[in-house]
Amino acid sequence: MTRFRFRLRESTALILPPYFFLAIFFILPVLIILVLSFSHNRDWSQGVTLKNYLLIFDPLYLKVLWRSVVFAVIATLGSLLIGLPMAYYISFSDPKRKVLLTLLVLVPFWTNFLVRIFAWFTILGRQGLINSGLLWLGVIQEPLHLLHSSGAVVLGLIYGELPFMILPIIAAMDRMDVSLLEAATNLGASRFKVFQKIVLPLASPGIIAGAIFVFIPALGSFVVPDILGGSDSFMIGNTIKNQFMTVRDWSFGSSLSVVLMIMVLLGVSAYLRQGKDQALTFGDYL
């Protein structure tokens, strides 16, 4: 009995630090944000209010919220269109090439994200690679306005989140039974049919996971719109940052943060409803 109690105390001591870390750095900040969202800009003398949440229904903020969702959806679809063929090619490459290509997918993580986004100025700028090439070819007579636009923001989101789409799909494809593909080919199925009827259904857990991994950070992004976008390309993340850092209306910024968290939780819960047996994480691949 004494030995059992000792093991119980030992196991409790081991799990306390993670729970303490979770409570201090996650649960407590979320509770503070939630409480602030019901205050009159941190002034509790006027009591509790729903004004901050009602203000979200202002057409200006609804437009920003809708734009954020649209940008995140387009970035997710764009990442899927680019990432699915890349993941398919990497997954079915020979082992040495697969390691090399996977390493190339991970290489961008070796550089600070902010530096990588600023690098797009050399590509999309008035004197960047695209404009310089088109001017040299005579396709255009004056530089195109590529920076500080909605297109630049979506492109930056796709570039930043693309690895998060590729890796889960590779993980899903690595789980496939190759004999199924061989059997379908031997029975006369074309490559497109094999891809449509076998590869896509078996890769769907990775596609769903990749979509969640891309959509969530893209929805709350503020660095990419801040650098590559203009005033008409601001997203919900930029609005929250401005409320905290510029306007100093912490209560309204908190209400926007709560709404953003709810949207993220809805997306995560939709993924978890697919079933634990199909759930994929980066750990499955790495």
C-alpha cells in the first residue's frame, strides 16, 4: 500500500508541471480575454456589457471578418491544389529522393517567417523579378501593381502555410497499401482512376488535417496582410492587433479574439468528428 501511494505521488508530481504550464500560459490568458470582452474598456465601474460583441455586427467589422474567411478559404484551396500533387510525387519517390524532397519542404522553416515574407518584395515589387521580366520581354509597358493587394496577401498566405498542407498528406499516403494500387493497375484502371478511386479516399484524412492546419493560422494571420496587403486587405488579425496596440480598446479587441477562437474551435471540432482512427498529426510523419 505504501509503495502504491509512493507511485501515485510520483506520477502526480510528473503530471503537475504540464498542467501548471497549461493553466498559466493558456487557460489563464483565455479567461482574462473572456472577462475583458464583457467590460467597458477595462472599466468595471459601469458593470458588464455586451456592447463589444454587438459592435462586431457593424458592417465594417463584418466585412473584415468575411474577408478573413474568404482569404483563409482561398489559401487553403490554393495550398491543396499545389500541395496534393507535390505530396503524391514525394510519397511515391524512391527513399533517397523522398528524404531530399521532404527536406526541401522543411527548409523554409529554417528562416524567420518575417524575413521570408519581406523577401516577396524582391519578387512582387515594382522593380522585382516579375515586373523586370515582363518589362524585358515587352509584355507590359509599365510595372504592374502587385504589392499591397489582395492577391499578394493570398499568395503570401499560401506560401507561408503550404508545408502544413504537404506533410499531413504525405503521412496519409505513407499509410496506403501499395498492393491496392498495383491491383487496380493490373485490372486495367488508368492512372487517373487509380488516383480518383484509391489515392484520394485513402489520403482524405491527410487532406482534412492539412486543410485545418492551413485554415486556422491563415484565418488569424496579421503579419502577411500587414506587409503585403493594403488598407483594403486587412484581416481580423490586423483589426485585433490595432485594437490592442493602437486604439487601446482592449475590451473590443478581446471580443474579436473570442469570436476568432470560437471559429477556430468550430473548425477543429469538425476535424475531430472525423474520428480518432483517421486523425493525423505531424507526429505520424516525423
